[in-house]
Amino acid sequence: MAGILAPVVVYGTLFGLTYVLVALGFTLLFGISRVLNLAYGALYMVTAYLIYYLAVELGVNLLVAVVVAIAVAIVVGLAVFLLCVRFAPDPMRFLIVSLLVALLLQYLFEYYFYGETGLIIPGLLPSHEFLFYGVSVSPVYVVTAGVALALLVLLWGWVEWTDYGRTIRATAEDPETAALFGIRVRSVYLVVVAVSSALIALAAALIVPAQEVDPNMWIEPFVIAFVVAVIGGLGKFKWTLPAAFLLSFSQYFVQLEYPTSSSLSDIVAFAVAIGFIIVLPQGIGGIHREAA
Amino acid sequence: MKPPERRARPAAPRWLTRLVSPYYIAALAVIVVFVLWSAGAPTSYFALSLVFASIYITLALAWDFSSGLSGYLNFGLPFFFGLGAFTAGYFAWGGQRYVPFLLFVALGVGAVGGFLFSFPTLRLRGPYFSLLSLLLPLIAVDFVLAFWTQLHMPTEGYYDLPFLAVTPWGELIILSVANAVLLTVFLVLRNSHFGLILRGIRDDEDALSSQGIRTFPYKVLAFTIASGVAGFSGATYALTVTFAGLDTFEFTFILFPILIVILGGTGEIVGSVFAGYIVILLYQYLFQALSEVTLIFFTGAAILLVLFLPGGILRPIRSFVRFMRTPEAP
């Protein structure tokens, strides 16, 4: 029994925590600013391509490349946000602009790298796998999972227990009233956008060495972030962890059932999201509120 | 002394008086002019470019009617487009090679798909519909890649489909007639009670609900119609290139409709015809000179358009005409 369960538990947990890392920034940003940023996944792609370009093509030190890439991702995230807030304030146009930005980046990278796919970037971590309860595990995912858990706790602490966190929560509750109490709402938004961009960029720096770099890679993290957000309840930051586990375990069970089919995980994610929207549109966070 | 009363002329039906505007007539004229213009060279690059322009105009009309009017953004347009293409491919590969039948089935399957998708997702307000619709084309690609053998596909798609018409010019005629009909139908619908409610949903859905109007059936109906049209459009595309493949799910089939609709003026319907020819002809000829870079330019232009000219080209023209018509102040 343990022989069958061990890989399910190990992989389900590791992928679940990876999903937490990917989804955190999206949920944080939506929870606080009510802005749905479709360019979120594009930041993941920007980071991966920049690391590839700096470390592989220019031969820069890997750690420097990672830091520069994360910084650029933050700048791009802030620029998109500022441009939209200044010129396209209604949410409908924000959605369109952020989708177009993601597409623009995709086409740019496709053009610059001649549509080459399967580019590999060297990892910060050793890539040889080790055995854990009879399951071979890659150190990349273990470290990613650890970082995800640590960041979840840190962010929660930041938002719930610090003075600045109270400012953030006040802004999320009611920006106009918060402004009346002397909170600089615009700067709170900017901080949250920067943190959210940094989170997805960090996720890219950790995860991408285990994958390949290609121009369509902005889609996957966006799907994960969005579906996790729907399961947990859009913007309900605290429910990211259970939601990510629910998604990763259901994907892993389907993969056990149909091991030959190549790419069912997105279909499973979509089905879970539709199921939640029909049965529980408020997500898992919604049940809690009804019970309380 | 009372002036003699003028006898009222028998009134034309309201839908007709609302439909026939200078803009509508100009749009029909543009469609006819392009058909006649390319008549001399039925297989030229110009005729082929016009065929693609017409396909994108069909898509843009469908998108403008549903998303432009109601404000619920359907990013899943490539899904319904591809659904139509694959439906046509499936039946053609099964031996049904009669073109009108293929177009009709694609229309029906697109509409059913649109209904099945919008029914659960449009019950909720807000962004759920837009975001889930964005996932649709991605899911479709995964689905085809995983199950193409079970779906009896010869490869990851269907090749060797029947041609829509013998020459590109013949295809252009079919597509132009379809666009003229769709333009008329969508304009009549836009000016009807149904269209009024859709525009109301965009402006203030809560206000409509508080008037006791259930907005849900109207939204679902609008998206069912639009998805059907997108399916039809996908079938015409597949029969033009005689291949129904994964490229029909690409995001260019939402990028260009959005660009066209915004340039023509969101919710205007007529504007999509003018903007469609401008955008696609420009793209086709720039592509010859600049190849891949063109797509980057157009995406960038779309971003600038949404940010700085969200009203499009038709709205400034309209306000200029209105300005010229107003009598001068004394």
C-alpha cells in the first residue's frame, strides 16, 4: 500500500507547494487591488528568457543573472500596472491590455529567438535526483517547495501582523476610506504589484531549470495561478495552500489513471475550475465564511 | 388661420428606419467595391488577402455583437473558431464533402459549444467568464494532442478538405454575402430590445436587475449566437486553406478581432467592416515586406489603441458629422 501511496503523497505535496509559489502573487494582487493581471504569466516568461539570455548567451554569473532578471520582471510588472492605471482605468480595458502585453512579449521572444523551443537554462541547484521513501525526487522541487512554504508564512505574517499589513488590508477593504485616513493608496498598490511580480519571477528562477524555455510558457503559470485562485476563492489569500493541494492531487490522480496521455493536466485544471464555479463559486474560502 | 395639416406618410417599420443609416450603406458599398475591384484577378494575392479580411470581419462582427455590446470579454473566440474548423474537417473526412452542409454543421456545433460554456460561467458576474474563456483554446490544443488518434484524425488535424469555392474570388463572394447578412442581422438586433438590454448590461447590470430584468438569458443567447458565427467562420477558414489544424486555436484569432473592433469602435458593429479591411490588408502587405515583425507591430499598435484611442475611428467621425450639422449659435 505504502508503495503506491508514497509517490502520490510526495509528488502531490511537492507540486502543490510549487503551485502555491506560482499562485501567491496572483492571489495577493487580486485580493488587494481587485486587478486581474493577465500579464502575470508573462513575467514568468520574461524572467526565464532573461536568465537564459544573460547566463547562457552572454555568460554572466548565474546568480547575477537571476537577480537582474527578477529586477527587470518587477520593473515590467510596475510599468504595465502604471500604464493601465493612468490610461485605461476600467477593468475591461485593463484585461485587454494585459492580455495584449502577454501576447506582445510572446511574439517578441519568438522573433528574437527564431521560435526556438526547448532552450535549457542551468539551474542554481544540483539536478541529480535522490531517493526519498523509494520515490526519486529532484532537489529543484524540494527547494522550491520549501521556499514556497516559507514565503507563504512570511507573506501571511506581513499582511496579518505588521503595521504595513494593516495598511494593505485597509486599502483592500475600501480604498476611498483608507485614503481618508491618510493612507497613500497608490503607493500601497505599487508595493503590492512589485511584491507580486517578484514572487512570480522568483518562482520562474526556481522552477524553470527543471523545464524548458519556450515562447508559450506564460500560459502554464497563468492557468495554475488562476485555477488555484478560483478554487480558493478569488482573492482569498489564506486559502491558497489547500486550493493548490486540491489541484495538484487531482492532477496527479488523473495522471496515474492515464499515464500515456501527454498533456491532461491543463484539462483537469480547467474541469476542476468549472466544477468549482458551478458548485462553489466562492471557492473553499466561501464555505468557511458561510459556516462562521 | 391654421396651417393645412400635412398627411403623414405611411411609416416604414421601425427596425428598417433604424437600420438604414449612411454608415450602414457605406459599409455595404465597401464590401461590394472590394468584390468588384478584385474581379479582374480572381487568384491574385489581393483577392486572397480580401478573403482573409472577410474571415476576420466575420469574427470581429461576432465578437463585437457579444463582447463589445455586453462588456463580457470572450477571449475564447479562437476556441469556437477552431471548433468550427475541426467540425468541418471531421465531417469532410467522414465523407460528407458538401460545402453548405459543412458550414451549417459548424455553425450549429459552435452555437452548442457556446451555450454549454456560457451557461455555467455567465451565471456569475465579473471576470470569471473572461478568464475561463481564455483557457478554452489552450485546453482544446491539449485535448487534440492527447486524443487525436481516438478522434479519428489522420494527423493532428484534418487535411485535404474540399475548397469553399474554385478561386479565391469565388470564396470572397461567399464570404462577402455572409458578412453583409451578418452585418444586417447584428445591426437589427443591436437596435432591438435585445440589443438595448445587452448595452444596458455593459453600462450597469445592477440597474437592469433592479428593474426586474433577468440579464442571464440575454447574455447566454448573445454568446450562443456569437459562438455559432465564430464556428461558421472557422469552417470557412478551414475550407479556404483546406486544412483544419491546431493553428486555428492560436491567439491571433482573438488579437485581430479585438484590434478591428476597437479601431472600428466597440459596440458599433458597422465599424468592424471598415476597420477589418484596413487592418488585414495593411497586415497582408506589410507582412510581405517585414515578415514576422509585422505581428509584433500590430500587437503593439493594439495596445496603444486600447490605451490612447479606445473610441476607435468611427466615433470621432460621427462627432465631427454631428458638429457640422448643428446650426451655428446666433
